[in-house]
Amino acid sequence: MASSIGNEKSVNPVLRISQLDALELNKALEQLVWSQFTSCFHGFKPGVLAHFEPEVKALLCLILWKFTVYSKNATVGQAILNIQYKNNLSQTEKYQPLSKHQKLWYLIFTVGGRWLEERCYDLFSNRQHQSFCKIKSYIGFGSGLLKLCGLVNFLIFLRKGTFATLTERILGIRSVFCKPQSVRQIGFEYMNRELLWHGFAEFLIYLLPLINVQKLKLKISSWCLPIAGLSNSENSLAAHCRECSLCGEWPTMPHTIGCPHVFCYYCIKSNFLFDMYFTCPKCGSEVHSLQPLKYKIEMTELHV
């Protein structure tokens, strides 16, 4: 695959998605650099960078431009995707790097334009003079016009696949492949294993909410340890109503479900509302009817 673009038939064009991915990678890198830079000032007074934020961002972008576009004719996102800029104004079929004027104007349009947009709001927001208001309106009109032109350029890019940004179209710089693209080797064993695992995971995600895990646990425990009868301690607790079978505390507003065990009203009600097939954790009995338990208790039993 040739990297020259003088003859359209001999060029394997860069995919639109690859160019858009490169732009997104550039934005992610700028945000990462800015977050790492601001983390160095966490111990300083809050708002120490607020007055100089546009200038600091412009300086960081200038450093990135120096080591990417100026040195390698490609941004970081393009370098990851095997893409670089070519001087589309040259008439030769061979690859021509960007000229110094193109690199400089690229810096002015990208970094300088962003700085001007962020700084103009602070310069003219508190000025009430008529001349400043006119300048502010002119700048707002120009910013809106540039955004409209950027939208039109993006629609043309979707149609033709060249010049993803308005800056690239104005300067005549185009994305091309750095090296010939090799044919992708697909490992079908790996793909089959991944498809099988994802299908099994989706099946489990669909199936697990339909399984009553608590009831299944009680069934398994009843098979492993069949209940022959209630122990003497359990009978005494149930008879004297001193322990809730769910929380293990003294039952508050004790209720029964038809078995010898006692429950707090809020414990049994919340579990029954959550699971209409709730069973007693002690004996596995289902909830037949929720009835309050009436009993007499001596005050001395509360201190036992």
C-alpha cells in the first residue's frame, strides 16, 4: 500500500472511523495531561489556577504540539492508529510532510483559537462600554459562524471521507497511513471461546433472577439434614416466645405463620413481601396465615 495520495486509485484511504478515533484520543490525552497537571496543585489555595487557566492550557497544548505535529507530522491519536498528516497541497505523488507554515498555522488555529474563545469571555464579560459590547457581539457572531462551517465540513467529511476538521481543510493537510496495512489474522478458537462464554454469561444473567435462592437453600439443607423434630431448646423458645426465628432477638409484635416458631412482625412481613413463597428457616413450613401471637409474660422473664 502506498502512502502517496497524488493518484486516488493507488491510495488506500484512511477509514472515517479511524480519523474520528484519532480525534477522540487527542481529546482524551489533553484531559489526562490537564488532570495530572492540576493534581500537582491540590495542596495550594483553592482557585490558584482559575485566573490563568486558559494560558496554562494553551502552554500544555503548545508542548504537545511541539512533540507531536511539529516533530512527527502526527498527533498522538494518529500515531497510535498508524496515521500521519500529509501536505495535500503538493503536486507530487510521493509523501510530502507538512511545511513549517502549515504546522505554525495548525498551532494558531487549534491552540490559539481555543485560547481566544476562553479568554474573550473574561475580557468582555464585565465591560459595559458600547465599543466592548460590539466587539463581544462580533466575536460571538464569528464563533457561531465557525461552528456552522465546522458542521458543514463534518457533513462533507461523512460524504467523502477526507478532512475530518475544518482546520485540515483550510490548511490542506490530509490523513494518510504511515505504513502498509497488513491483513488481520483472526484466531477462530479464541473467538469461539469468547462467544461461548458471553452466551453463557447472558444466559445466567437472565436465569438467576428467576431462581428462588433462599427456598432452594432450604430444600438442599432439608435433604442433607432432614428434620426429625424440634429440639427441646427450640420447643422451649417457641413456647415461651423469647426468640425470633429470623433475627434471633426478643420478638417484637410476635406473629406466627402456622408452625411452632415465632417471628417479629417486621421480620416476617418484610421477608414475605419480598418473597411470596417464603418458608420458615427452622422447619421449612410455608406461610399459611400471618397471625399475631397472644401470650402472657412475667416481667421477671425480661431480665433472664
